[in-house]
Amino acid sequence: MMIGELVKLISVSIRGFRSVEALEDLTIGSPTLLTGHNNAGKSAILAAIQFLLRSYDLTDRYPTFSTNGVPEGNDEDHARPRVAETLVEGAFLLSAAEAAELGCDRDLKLRRIKRNQGDAKYEVLRAIPDDTRLQDFETQSAEYLKNLIDELGITVARRVKDDMISALTEAAANAPSTLGWAVASPAIVRALPRVASFDLGGASAAETVIQSALKSAYDAHINDDSLSGSVRELEIELEKRLSKDAEHIVRHIRERCPDVGEVRILPSVNLRSSFREVEVSLATREGENVHLRETGAGKSRRVALAVWEFVTDLVGRSDDDVVILYDEPDTHLDYVRQRAFMTLVREQCENPNVRMVIATHSMNLIDGVDIADVVHIRHEDHRTAVDRLSDESAVGKHLGAIAASLGLRNTVLLHERLFVGGRRGD
């Protein structure tokens, strides 16, 4: 089974991640829009989703500053300790086949947690046997398992590791248990959806967007069961496949940038360090070669749109589940290109395997989705706070009905502050 196939991310909860002290049950829709002022925490939420899905590593500077034991009015960062743990929890919906293969319920809760100076690890919420001998035996040696089988009086036809683990797993499933967090199996972690993340900020933004798109393609290729051979043979084969993907990107760039002559995208693969780098150069009609990061902002915008068109093609030909993250794509897009981007978003979200989160200031994007899919992010006492409407809430239905009947845009409702009070955070 391919990685990320039929495993859908439904919502996330975040605690102790940068400015996000506590955020519960943020729905991951198709799409979900994060709006709000700069530095409110939109990018932190996107990074937290990447962290959950194995696409982001934490440093010791990422845990939220703790307020426990800090004198009031003391805002010196060096005087503040950080929280003891950082975690991102995801609620996933699995297909019946995937749930059976992974030995878990279709409704799966998985979290990635990092405590103090330790490494980040994955934990799954499941029934934990009260007998500690039936906990976390999967990684033990064959000799340990043989002794455990004898100790518990379990009969096994063959004393090979896989059969012993299967017998112990069955015994654990039938033993008295308590619901709790346990170490997640490698198979569950491998089944997580892929991430495609795009940020159009910075001087080398367009080149970074191309690298992100090809990294998503690389992740799909590397999990293809048909790949086999020596390390170098695999590197050559992967570079060939990525070069074909790059040709698709080149075609989109030529359509968006008719003033460009030759476009060269050269991906480089080193399996010892994953997908290594990509070199992108453009040439004018007169044959003058220019590195992409040295071109103007206008051309970078058109290149970015071309790459996002490639992403639409990429997710369309894959059965894997993917979470696409866009960090303020509207910042460098004019009105017309914002409309073009919104069309791409709709096309990508038509794929049932796609979940998407967009951090944005664009009225075009905000007006292009259901108002219940808009989440307002703000800063409150140096922490990220969230205003949102539940899809099932009477408030959300009421505002949706107003918008539909009067022809009002979401931005009009939001700017006029047409809200109904409710629980904090809703």
C-alpha cells in the first residue's frame, strides 16, 4: 500500500508550539483559510501541521515560553523557561482496508510529541493492556519474544518473529486494557499523508516553490514498489523521473512566461541525503541566461502560478492523500493572478484525497470559500488565539444563509463584525 493512501487528516490540536500555547480541533478542510494580522501565528500553525506529518523538525527554540513562575511584567525572553513538551495531535480517518492492515480503528488519533531535550516521537491513542508485558513488545528481539511467549503460555505454530508478534498482538487485544497513549508502530507513521508546502516569501521564493513541488513528486516516486537496484541505480532512475516532472513544470512556465526562451530545471538526487537540490535557470529570447532567483518579482509570480498548476496535475494523477499548505500566496500576486490561483485551489480541492490550509490576506480567497472554512488568527497576550465558526453550528448556518440570500461576500460579513456570541474559541 502506498504511503498516505486512504488516510485523511480531519483536524489538528496544537500545544506548546511557538506562539500557539493551546489550539484544539482545528478542522483541516478543502480548503481551510487562516486569516489575520501578520505575526498572529498563521505560519506557526502551518509549521505545526508539517511537524505532525514528518515534514518539519523542531529545535530547542520552538517550544512556547512558559508563564509559570515568571513574575508579572517580566517580558525578557532569556528569563522565561519554555514549556516542558510540544505536541501536535491529529485526528485521521482511515479506509476500512487501511485500518485492518494497520490493526487500528478507522478513527485514529495520533500525536507527535517532543519533551524537554528528548527526540520527537509518535504516539497513538489506543487500548493499552493492563499487563505491562503485553506493551511495546514489537521492537524486542526474537529471543525476548520466545521467553515472553513461554512466560504467558501462548501457543505459536512457528517461533519466527512475525508469528510471535501476531500471537502477542492477539493476546494484547483480548486482555483487560485502559485507553491511553502508546508508541505508534512504524507502519502507522509511514501511512501518514504526504505534505506539499509552498511559501512565496523571500528572494529565492520561486526556486523554493519549484523545489517544494519536486520534493512532493520525489516522495511519491521513492515509495513506488517498482523501484529496485543499487543505490546509484536508484539515484539515476529517480533523477530521470524527476526530470520528467520538471519538464511538466517547464511547460507551465512557458505558458505563463511567453517572454522567456529556454527554461532549464535540473534536479539532483542523493539517497544518502534525500532529494538534494534543484538548479533553475531561464533564458531570454535573445539567449541571455539568468538564474531564477535573480529575476524580477513579476516573473517570480508567474513562475509560482505555473508550478502550482503542476501541483494540480501531480495530485490529480495520484491516489495518495496529500495535505497542501500555502503560506500567504496572495502576497506577491495581483488581482488577476489571485483569481487564477483561486481557480487552481478549486481544481486541487476537487480531488477527494486533498486537504488544504491557506494562510492568506486575500479578499478574493476569503470570498471564494464557505464562511465556516475561514479561521481568524489573532494575537492575545503574546499568544495565538483563534476565532472560528463550526460547520455544524447554528451561527455558521445563519451567516451562510444571510450570505446566500442577500448576495453578501464573506469579507463584508467579517468586516461588519456580524457575529453571534458563543463559547470561547467558536
